[in-house]
Amino acid sequence: MTTPMAHHVTLSGRDVRYFDAGEGRPLVLLHGFPLSADMWRPQLEAAPPGWRLIAPDLRGFGGTTRDVATPAGRVDAPATAIDDYAGDVLQLLDALELERAVIGGLSMGGYVAFGLVRRAPDRVEALVLADTRSEADTEEARANRMAMLEAIERNGPRAVADTMLPRLLGATTQATRPELAGEMRRLIEANRPAGLADAVRCMMSRPDSTPLLASLACPALVVAGREDVLTPVAVHEQMCARLRRATLAVIERAGHLSNLEQPQAFGEALARFLAAL
Ligand code: MLT
């Protein structure tokens, strides 16, 4: 097992941090909200043979700045639409001279993966959609996002951790691995309030990606934690029914963070899918 090294690159004046582990065909892993690329450590530490795993911090998360260097100094350049994050990923692929990659995303990372399909379908070799959904926010979800924006304004990342942690982890993990909640809290609280708020706004205005599903020609692995209360298994079954070439993997004893809660089962499903590409 090798601990992944963080790499840094400057893209259009923005400092971008990403992990790069293993060698071979590229798989890009996009993190969920309100975390960072560190959530992919179990997968990065066990990259399947023949695969290179690249996991960037999205704009304003972890070690990737939301501001950019200009001749006049650093200026804010926040993401204002979910597809802005997808544009950043394409820029990273260009910098790494990668024409095509398998694109994987968990939850918000999945929303960004759909953005990549919208912007550059030819560069997506296959998709891994974990604990995510294709639909846009409902009115109720938007109202919850407004409340979260107010909570971030008042209490910063701690408020996001307090609200989300009980729903990110499944019941089994909460009962048997309480230390994982502490680790997730550290990742969440390491994020800056402005980056979190940008992402909340981008998620609440994201388009419905459901019409994309039937047009997708590439293979897709759809992964669902059995105990995921944010994006339940049924949501993933519906996505699979609309996709032309989908494989569903339900991860037992895992909630929304299926890759962290059951890394072995997640890794096996991922390795099986990649081996068949
Ligand atoms: C995530 O894990 O990225 C979030 O649950 C996504 C969301 O809030 O819609």
C-alpha cells in the first residue's frame, strides 16, 4: 500500500492540487460535497494494475484555490455553474496530456461528471457514477440549500459538518467506525467557507442531466451504498434503466460515502468494471 503524493499545478493562474497514483490508463475521480480529493485515499492507495488514478480538488476545495493570479494580483474567480468544475477538469486533462479518461464521480462529483459529458463527450471513455443522481434539485432541496448557505455564513464549515455528517455515513459505519466521522469532519472543516458556498449555489442551479442518460454510448458503472439516505438505491436503479450500458453495484453496509465506508467492496466492483473496458 502506498500513500498517494499530492501534486500541484497552476492552470490559468489557479493553484490546483491533485493526487496521481498508479500507472496506465487514466481514471479521474471527482470528490463529493463538502469533502476534497482526500476522500479517494483508499482507492488511490490500491490503484488497480494498469490504471492511473487522478483525483483533483475541485475549485475552492482542499488545496485548489478559487482565486487566480493576474498581473494586478490575485482575484476571486468562483465557480458559478456546475459545469465550471467540469471545465477545470478538462483543463487538468489537457495539462496532463490526456485525451480521454474514465470519469468517476461520487455525488457532487457525479454532477460534475455529467458536466464533462455535456462539454466533451468524446473525452469520456466510461463513467463511474457513485451515490449520485441525474436529476436537478427539487424545490425542497433548493430550500435546504438556502438554509445551508445561511448556516455557512453564520458558522462556516462546522455548520456544514454538523448538518451533513449524520447523513453522509450509513447506519453501520456510524455504529462500527465512529472514527470515520471524525476524519470526515477534519476534511470538511479544512475547506474554506467561500468554496463551500460556491458549490452549494452551483448544485442548486445545476441542470437536469437525465436526458443525457439515454444518449450515452459509453459503459457506466453505477454504485450505490445500500444504506445511502441521500441518494437511495432506487435512484441508481432508475439511472441504470435509462443508461444503455450500465452495471449496478450495490455496496452492502455502506451509506453515501460508499468508497470510504466499504473500500474493499467498492474497489472490487471498480476493478471488475475497469478490467472489462
Ligand atoms: C455530495 O455528497 O456531494 C452531496 O450530498 C451532493 C448534494 O448535496 O446534492
